[in-house]
Amino acid sequence: MTAKPRILFFGYSEVGYECLSLLLARGDHVVALITHEDNPHEKIWFKTPAVAAREHGVTVRTPAGVNTPEWIEKIAALRPDLILSVYYRHMISAPILGLARLGAFNMHGSLLPKYRGRAPINWAVLHGEPRIGMTLHRMVKKADAGAIVDQEGVAIGPRDTAEQAFRQVLPCARRVLERQIDTLLAGTAKETPQDESQATYFGGRKPEDGRIAWTQTNREIFNLIRAVTDPYPGAFTDIGAARLMVWWAEPDSPATRDLRGRPGEIVSVNPLVVATGGGLIELTRTEWRGEEAPRLQVGQIL
């Protein structure tokens, strides 16, 4: 009886959990999971693949980095036939990718070649995209640039948060992998090169990237708010030493009608309405952090 191909799985996030769970439910031979330790400073609101791996007795490893001579040697000793990466947060070097005779493939959270890089769903929401997706592609030296095996997309609404968008697109990853895993294991997957002329790239997002620029339009500011609202770090504006977190807002609120102001000017305190570079926006769910909350006044500039 021919031995099943040996799969080495790199992964994190609930996308990693879903895809690893699929392989384990199928009875595929997963030799190990390489993942990340949960960051104590990050809100872990998603399932992680380590849960699925431990339930099935799969070895779990959490190296700080895999591209060292020591870890390349350890990975080589696992003799992987196929490498799968699903929301693993570090680049995997070419020497590791070359260890798998059937190749190395990644599940990326966008409709490539758009939104290569980190946090693609947050970036897509921030830019007001009406459609997002999951793409299975070959891994090459350049991030998210390898040939596409399969992808599937879903429509998202103009008021969806990044978490809501994530929940809608999550099933796409499992369906794509389910369609293609047998072709990957057989070495027969069809691949289509990406159109480099259509490629866009965005880097990882930091909490500081949530700072509101009031010179933007109300729609642009609203898209930022919904892209980084809870469970992400949130959008904010600083007033002196205090920080006003903005967890939700309304860009077309009745409270904004017949009001005018300069970008960043408070034009109403109750409800809280601020002028932008292209309209007005009502801040409907806020939270003060840091110093004692200042008293807001009409005419004040944020």
C-alpha cells in the first residue's frame, strides 16, 4: 500500500484552523503544525490550528523563526512531500519551500493579485471594496506572487466591519482547499500566473494606523473605523493627553444635516458630530483612554 504524502502545515488564525481541520477530517498525513504562540497583547478572538492539531495528536511547534539553519534542518528531517501555509505570519525561505517535492502552497485572504501582503481583509474594508476572497497559490520567494491554483470570493456590504467580512469569507478557504487538495497531493494542480500589472501590496497594520485624519471624507473615515473596530485596536483621535477611541460612527446621520465646519471641528456635542474633509460624521460609540476626558465644545478642533 502506497504511503500517504507527508503534509507539513504552517498556519495560524481561524483560517488555519478550518483548513487544518479539513485535512485531519479527511485522514491526510499531517506530520506537524508550525504555528505561533498567542500574543498576550493581542485579542485572540478566533480559533487557532493548534487546537485542531492537539485534538488529533499532531505535533505542534512554535519557533520564533523558521529560517535558521537549525530549523531548516529540523524541517528537512520531517521529509515533507507538500507544504501548506495558511495565515502563517512569517515569510518562509526558499530553502524550506524547496524541501517539498510536491511544492509549497499558501492560502491568502484576498482575490490575488489584489491586496498582497498582511491584513488583506482589513485593507480591503478600509478601501471600501465590495468583494473579497481567498486564493490558493504557489509559494515563491516574493510574497503572495506565485501562480494561482484556485480562488473564491464573496460580496461584502458597505457597512460590514472587518470581522464581519472575515466571517463571510472564511468558508471560502475551506471550500477552495477541499476542491484542490487531491490535485496538490497528486502533483496535478493547474496553475495560472498572476497578472503583475494588477498587483497591489499592503504591509501589516499597527495600532497607530488607526489615527483618524479629519481631512479625509466622511466615507473614508467611516471605512477606517469599520476596518479597525473591535476586535481590532480601533480608530482614534487625540485631544491633548487624552485619546478618544471611535468604535462606530454614522457617515450619513440625520444629525449631520444643515451643519458645516472645518475638518476636525466639533459642530455638535450631543450627539457628537465632527466635520471632515468632505462632509460630517456622527461618532456614535466612543471611549476615552489615558488622561481624564476633556470637556468637548462646539468649535473645538480635533
